[in-house]
Amino acid sequence: MELFRIRRTIPFMRHALVLNLISLITFVLAVFFIATRGFHLSIEFTGGTVMEVHYSQPAQLEQIRQSVGDLGYTDFQVQNFGTSQDVMIRLPVREDQTSASQSDSVLTALKAQDASVELRRVEFVGPQVGEELVTNGLMALLAVVIGIMVYLGFRFEWKFAVAGVVANLHDVIIILGFFAFFQWEFSLPVLAGVLAVLGYSVNESVVIMDRIRENFRKQRHASAPDIIDGAITQTISRTIITHGSTQMMVLAMFFFGGPTLHYFSLALTIGIWFGIYSSVFVAAAIAMWLGVKREDLVKPIKKEDPAAEMEG
């Protein structure tokens, strides 16, 4: 399916060096902010108090958030738990308060708003759990990167595998750089969004690589930059349809999903746009600079040995 067809090939690779220098600077800045500013980790990583409360009628989450915010909390989560009447509240650690005193103050504020609220459970999530989540998240990221490299290596060729992994790590680091620079809350949904971007970005790279291989088969005498330019130009319509529809869904989560999905959808939005950029300019350019050629992607047809046939 195509919305439109571009008749003239756009010379993307002519500007590959400049665009990749810009990309490199952005990447280095992202690493710098991650190393110097760190992340504003949510309580899943740092530990905190978890409360479960029950209402006699569907809970008004915005009113609950306002009540908790009035107590001076800025980094907290309020979401439904199981039913619309059950609410889970996650509070960050406060040095001057215990979990019991935190829950008491919050419950008092909630009862002032609705006397029917009942406290069902209070639990302290320690830093050890947060450390375990960080370790598991990093291991998941490493497993995804290795899996992508193996997949691209088997499906295409090692040059595309290297280019694809570099482009995908480029997207991940830049997303993390945004969260470090602006000190947005980094939570488990954000980590899930980062891992989703890895798979989403590699899909775009695979589509372009597949078209490059197809063009190498059809255009025997064209140069590698011309082949790559043609492949990217031919997939522009598909890119707009795919990423445009995905972005509309993500924007719906961003504007109407509430605080729970806010940073998750923000991470996906950054990943979608940088995923397009990296697939077109980073992955394709690196493959070109590594010297990808027709022989790498198209297996030569084996000619039968006439002498062997005569002996048979």
C-alpha cells in the first residue's frame, strides 16, 4: 500500500556524513548527561511505600493525586488496582518518615476527601528490590541487542548486523539522554518503552535492508550509494503510513492515558522519530561505509560442471 510514489530518487547518502556527525554529537551529549546527571528513578528502583486503599464507589484518581500532592509529594504514582474501587498508591522514601507514618498521613488526607476509604495494605519496597529490577532490566536490554545482531547476521550479512545494532543502540542512548537531561521520571513502564523501541526500530531497518538486497538483484551495475538511496526512497510511503499510524496511537496515550502512561508514551514518541532517523541515515550509512556490495547479499548462481556431468 502506498499513499504516494516518488519518481525521482532522493540522494540521502550524499548528506550521510554531515547527518551522522550531528547524530554522533547528539549521542555523545546523551552519554554525557547520563553520566553526569543520572536518572530520576521511580520508587520501583529506589524503594518506597506501597499502599492499597478501597473505596465504596469508583475512585476519583485525579482527586486522590491532588490530595497526595498537597502533602508535598512530587514523585508518586496513583493507579487502579484490580477494580475501579481499588487504588494503589506508591510513595517515595522520606528520611524523616516511616512507612507507617507516611500511610497514616496519606490516609488522613484521603478520608478528608471521602470518609468511606479503607486501607487494605501497606508495604515497604526496599532498595534491594530496586537493584534487582535494574539488573534484570539491563540483562533484558543485553539479550535484545544480542538477539537482534544474531537475527540480522543470519538474515542478511554481518555488515548489516553491525549497522543495525549501532543504529538501535543509538536510539536507546538518545532516549535515555532525554530522560537524564530533563530529569523525567524513569520507571518500569519507561524501561518497557525503551525495549519496545528496540524492536520497533529494528523492524524499520529490516524493511530498508530487504529493499536494498532486492535492488542489488535488479540493478546489477548501480553503485551501493545509488542502491541505498533508491531503497530508502521506495520505502518512504510505507514509513509514513506505519510510523504515522503508530504515532497517532502513542499520542492518544500521551494526552488521554494519564500520568501512568505519560512518560511511557513520551519514550515511545522519541523512539519512533529517532528510529526513523537512525534506520535511514545511521544504519544505511554505516552499512555503506563498511563496504556492502552485491556479492554480500546476492548469492552467485552455481554453474554445473560439464566434465562432472559427462563422467556421470
